[in-house]
Amino acid sequence: MRLYELLQAYEFDEIMPVIVEMFPGTGKYEHPLRQAYDILVNMKPVASKKEIRYKILSAPNSDEQYMGAEDRDFDSTWEVCLGKNISRERGVDLTDIELVANTLVNICFIGRHPRSFDSAYAELTKPER
């Protein structure tokens, strides 16, 4: 399934609680994440042969493992990310809404966002005091 299809299957108010559960402390970023969602669902996706592949990854400098996608899968414009297929390797038991939540957060931080997201991006990346 393409990211834009998966993203449009959920309302932001369904996704945000999953983001907070997956990334504790992110509730304070609801406004910029909502803005990203609104921009993404109104963008025209660009078809891409590349994909966002969720797999079991090893944490650096640790023996721990986690489910996620490589940063490089998100290193393109938001329109291209929207046109990518999302897939799961064997052993990845993330639900569709968990994929959407994780993908939304990764696109915000890694993807090349449009200028209309500049102020929200600054809010997301502002150092905490």
C-alpha cells in the first residue's frame, strides 16, 4: 500500500494517541504534527519505485532491537515519501495505524519538508529548556 493511501485511512485524532504511546512526551507537539498531517493529506504524491520498509533493526551501541525503517527511506521530499510503498518484513508486528504514526513522525524529522512547514519544523526541533 502506498503511504498516501494509508495516511488517508485515518484522521489525525486517531493517529495522535498512537504517536504519544510510541514516543512518550510527544503530546506537546500535537500542533506541528497536525500541521504536517494536514499538509501531507492535501499533497499530490509523486510515484516512486522505492519503498519504506519496516524491519527489525539493531540499536547502535547496544544489544537491543526495535521495529522501524531506515532513515534513508524518508530522505526525500514529502511528495516522494507519499508515493512510496510501505511494507513490513517478517517479524514486524506493527499495525497499520502504528505504521502511519511512525511514518508521520519520521517524515517530519527526516523528510525534506515544504516551506509551509518551516515554522512547525522549528517548533519540533527547538531544544528543550
